[in-house]
Amino acid sequence: MIEIAILRLAHGQHLPLPAYESEGAAGMDLRAAEPVTLKPSARCLMPTGFAIALPGGFEAQVRSRSGLAVKHGITVLNSPGTIDSDYRGEIKVPLINLGEHDFDIARGDRIAQLIIAPVTKARWAESLALDSTARGARGFGSSGAA
């Protein structure tokens, strides 16, 4: 377990810190810092009232909450969104309403999940050819799965 510095912003006062809601939860729930009515097909950038200082070698991934997605069509636009270790601004969640009805979000409602993950850096090794595999260059849908 790592320790992460978190800064409560003025509009985050009295909101719970992001938290794991069960013993086996992989993600911490993020909450809305302001109310909004999200109309069908509408998007918003929802503030959470917090900023964090991730240690180097880690990222925070913002993901949809499955219940909101299945029951109401509310999802994170660029899921998973990435928060880099050198970002110090407010965590904001880009939400979209893919449902058929207006969706009311109240201040303090759980709107997304935050997952802390290690980052592996890669280095490119330019080559004149790649090794062969049974699949080769066959792409989308070529593995037989629909």
C-alpha cells in the first residue's frame, strides 16, 4: 500500500475522501463536488473537490461505476482516464449520459472509481522486421471471436 498526499479544495469541504467501499474493492469511489442534471447525450466535466500528488511510477485511472453505467447509462467518457504522477490540478471526471432520461447528480453522489496502478515505462527498439506469429497481421475479428 502506498500513501498519497491529497488536498481538499474549498468546494470539497465536507465531502468524504475517496474511499474503498468494500474490503475487496479495487477502486476508490469519487464523489461529485457540485450538483448537475445531465440530459441524454449531454457531457459534463464533474469536479470532485480534491487534488492529489501521486508518487513517481504510479498513475490514477478514472473508471465508470458499473451500476451507473448499466442502470442509467452514465459513464466516464475516456474510460479509463489517466491522471499522471506530475499532475497537481483538481481531479475532474468527464461524464456522459448515454441513457434516455435526464439524470440528476447531487453533491456527494458517487460518480466514478479511482484506481491506483504502477506504470511501466517502455523504450522503442526500431527494427527492419518483426518476429512472426500464428496470427500475423490479421486484425479486428480475425481471432474468431465476434
